[in-house]
Amino acid sequence: MTTASTPPRGLAGIPTSPGVGAHCAPGEVITTAGLSKTFPGGIHAVVDLDLSVNAGEIFGLLGPNGAGKTTTVGMLSTRVVPTAGSACVGGVDVVAHAALAKQAIGVVAQSNTLDRSLTVWENLYYHCRYFGASARDARARADELLKQFRLSDRAKASVYALSGGMAQRLMVARSIAHRPHILFLDEPTAGLDPQSRLALWDILHELHGEGLTVLLTTHYRE
């Protein structure tokens, strides 16, 4: 697995709470030291990963299937518990303070994780409510995101009615609904047609321009 990044664009570092993620260097919003994951049966998915991502970067993990990219994102987003090493995101230790770390991050998984029992708008509304927004603020935020991600005309539609590109845009919209500082994207353009892929990149560049730090995995060299 190889890494690539673009230069930071001036986003201020996320403040850390006293004693939380104390091993994180100032200005680095994602840091790992010797991060490793071994699954039952002795399968070494990630071995001794040292990683440093500064505020405002778009950072890519490039590698073939099975290289450990998804496992790495899983550990950084608190969904996978590391076997060894340490990791902090937004100045927070992801193992010791997982609930606190989740407040600073948004995650778009490789598979479709939209709630199929809800409409497009409701997927955004209830995500905001889950993160503590009032009903009024959640409604306003859902409307704002539908407009930003060009999905306003699909607000009342079932997620079953969305194309692959639309569903991916909705998952990105939902992931930033609570205004996280850091966004994790696992193979965000896999399975999309060229037009949908370009549309998604345009949106991601907009978010990056607003100061969001992005870490993504991909096996597309371009």
C-alpha cells in the first residue's frame, strides 16, 4: 500500500482536550504509530503503520484489494480495534475515547449503508438528530445538504430509486451532516460510471475547499 497527499491549505488544527490523544503532534489531525491488525488465523491485515496527515490535506491510501486499506480506515474510524500500536484522530485516541473521536469524523463505507426504510431526506434528518441536533436544525441541515449535493428533487424518494452515483452522493452528504472536521472515504468511486465519478470528485473538491481534511482509499492510480 502506498500513500499520496496534497499540500495543506491552512485549516486550523483541531483543539485537543487535556490528556486526550496527548501523543498527537500539533497540526496533525490523523496520526498512527506502529498501528497493526491481525485477524483470527494469523492474517496480518496491517503491520506497523506509521501515518501522519495534516489539517486540510486530501490524503490517499493507494493499493490493490487486500492491501489493508479498508482495515486501516476501520481502525481510524473506531469500527475495528487495533491489535497493536496507537492511532489518534482530531487529537483523540480512537481506542481509549472512541465515542469522542466519532464526533470529529465522517465515514463513507465501501458498501451502501443508507437506511432503506427512510426517504432520501429522512436519511439526512435522522443522522443529524442522532448527533444531537434539534428537530429544527436537523430539518434545515437536511434541506441544505440536499441542495448542495444536487438531490433536492429526490428528497421524498426511496433510496431504492437512486442511481449508484446519487446514492454515493447521499452517503457523502450524510457523513458530513454533523459537520465533522475529518472525512474518511473507502473506495468512494468504485463501481461508478465516469460521469458520476467526476461529479463526486467535484463535490469532494468543494468540501476540501471549505477546509475539510479528507482521507480516502482507492485502487485507481489516476
